[in-house]
Amino acid sequence: MFVPMDPTAQGFMLAESRNTPMHVGGLQLFTPPDGAGPEWGREQFERSLQVTDIAPLYLKRPKRSLTTAGTWFWTEDDEFDLEYHVRHSALPAPGRVRELLELCGRLHGTRLARERPLWELHFIEGLQDGRIAIYSKLHHALVDGVAAMRLLQATMDTDPSVTDTPPAWAARQAAAKAERDQEETSQRLMDLPVGAFRSALAVSSEAAGLPFALLKTLNRGLRNETAPISLYAPRTILNQKITGARRFAAQQWSLDRIKAIGKASGTTVNDVVLAMCSGALRHYLLEMDELPSQSLIAMVPVSLKLDSAQSADASGGNAVGTIMVKLATDEPDSGARLEAIHRSVNAGKEALASMTPTQILAMSGLGVSPVVLQPMLRMQGITRPPFNLVISNVPGPRTTLYMSGAELQGMYPMSIPVHGQAMNVTCTSYNGMMNFGLTGCRRTAPKLQRLLTHLDDELSGLEEACGISA
């Protein structure tokens, strides 16, 4: 039985190549429960392989042939091999976090086999502090980053006394919900144009409003104002063709420290996260004598609360779009950078808030489209990059989670570099900490781990600028 892929999933399948694998991933670190012996990690791995009733999400395999007219469909894998997808690894001595991140970078650079369901999970032992790590990856056609986060939350326990947490592929309700969320999101995207014609009001507001929204967005872009489109991103070493090799860097910082800076400066948590990234990137590029005189531009996903007057179907609700934020990397002062970023983000949100969900989707898609079109038209390096990197902040669990009694201590997202975008920064909050995951091309974004030091220095610099004592 073949089930058609939605257009977004089709796009991820078509965009994938040896140098641009299209999967998202994550690294989780667990402290074994009290009394756990040295074989606890292996026992969890072996127990996970005992599952015989696999959730449908984890059985979906991509398929296309002459019978599907070259279009990608989903089919159920009738030769499913759980031991292929779930693996057991150990780190070389001395088992530092450095060795763990190197292994995750290597695993993340390998494409998922299209002849099988598009996911893998690795139990990793050998950390010198006794913790157990899990690295997992799922194709972006299967789930998006938000759905993957929800799946993670739903397949863990909040009770440390539960000693038999089922693995994700056995948690049928959680997997079904993640798949349903993905399908509903895709359906909403496909229904937007249809919904625009459901009433005369929708026709006038949506169809007639798109050209105006486009003109307004282009006008803001031409004036170098924050909008879903940027025309002034400078060329940097990060905006070149990439290889398939990956490097991964990860660290966490106290959310209270970030919130304190936001409170003292009248800014948001997301503003402070962007300012940390801005200062870190400034010092990173300065070290290599590669800092451009113009500010770097980051593509930042944002969520807006719309009232009924802004929505053609009069239902209001939330809308997710993207804005091109000026990171003020040309500004040497940490406090001034934060203020500039705050102004840029607010200006971008105001620009989106004047649009309907359809217009937000269309303008955001237009701003991102050069990432796909430039390599296709062989214009890479000839024109300016549409933006310099993606920085996203995905809200995560607020309470402590456990896997069979083992406490989840850190969760670090891993994303997708593409041609012209050699680095991606994704953050997620968890249990009072902000977890940064930096994914980059090993060749085009060298010395990626140096950014962790710069992020830490910038957080301290922002505290100093706001008069917060350590």
C-alpha cells in the first residue's frame, strides 16, 4: 500500500544529496539510576531490541518507481530489521565529551538508507563519568524538529521510579501523535490556498492581499529593514558549498542567567540567545580574520499570536514565520549588540503581524527560496547569500525526564547544514537549562568547538553590560 508524501516531505527527499543529508538529530545524556551496574547501558540496549510490535511511524519506508510516476510515496517496510536501526557503540579512551561529539558528528554526516525506514538510534557507552548517551536521527521527511521534540517528551517518564520505559518505536501512542501532528501541519500548509477561496471575504483579503504583502516585504528588504526577505547579507566563509562531513559542538547554560539578562535589559530570552550567538560569531570570525564589515543576517523562525481580524477565516490563532534578523556583528559592544538585535526582532515581528497566515507563509517561503534556487541555477557565490545562518530556539520540557530511572541531564539538537549555509545553531530549553547544538560542515566551518568558548564569554559579557554580578 502506497501513501503519498506531502509536498514538504517530497521537497526534503528531492533536496537530499551526499553532501546534504536531510535528517535532524539529537544527543541525549543520561545519568544511570542509583545502584545501576556497569552493564546497565548494554541491558537497556538489549531490552529495546525485544520489542516486536513496532509503531507504524518507524516502519515507513520511502518508495518511488515507474508505478508511482517518479513521485515519492510511503510504504511499510516488509523486511524491517530492528537491529539495523538500533545500534550499540562505545567511545575510545579517554571517553571525554570531545570523543562523544566527534562520534555524533561522524554519525550525523552519513545519509540514511532509503531502502529502509529513515531513522537510527545509537546507545553510546564509554564516557569517563559513567553517563550513557543516545544519538538519534530521523529524516526531515518523516518528522520536523518540533514533532521530534514532542516525540522525545512523550516517550519518557516524569517518574524516576519507572524502570521499564518503552523505547520510542514501541510507544505507539506517542509515535502516532507525532505522526498526526506532522500530517496536520502539512495539511494546514496545503489547505491554506484552498481556504483562501472558501468565502468572498477570504478571496479579497488573501488573494488581493498577497501582492501588497510582497511589495511591502520587498520595500522593507530594499531599505535593509528586518523582514522575511534580506537583500544585504554579506558574503562570509559560512556561505559556500559544503561537504558531507559534519562537526558537532554542544553545551548548556542556565536559563536563569539568560532570563536575568533579559529582565535587566528589557529584552526576551530569544533576544539574549541571538545576542550570545552574535558575539560568539563575531569573535569566531575575527580569530580567522574573516569578519565582514556588515552585520551578519540570521534566519530566525518566530511564532506570532494573531487575532481574528488578521486571519481570513476569522479564527485567529498562531502563525509561524521567519524573519531575517540583523545580528549587529559589526558592533563591538555586547550591550549595544543586544539592543540592536531586540530592535531588529521587534521590527520583523511587526512586519509579520500585519499579514495573514497565508501571507506570512508565502513571504517566509520567498525569503528562504534562494537557498534552494542558487545551487540549482549554479549561482552560488555569484549573488549575495539570502542570509548567513539559521538560528532557532525550540521550547523543550520544563520538568526532569527519565528513561527507565536514568535522569535526562542534557538534550542537544542537531540540524541540517546545506550548500551556502555551512552552520546551523539550534537551541532547546530543558529543565532550567538552555541547550545549544551547533552543527556545521567540518571543512567550511572549521574549529566549530571554539564557538562554545565564545558563547560562554559572551554570556558573561552580557551580564557585565547589564550590571549583573557573577
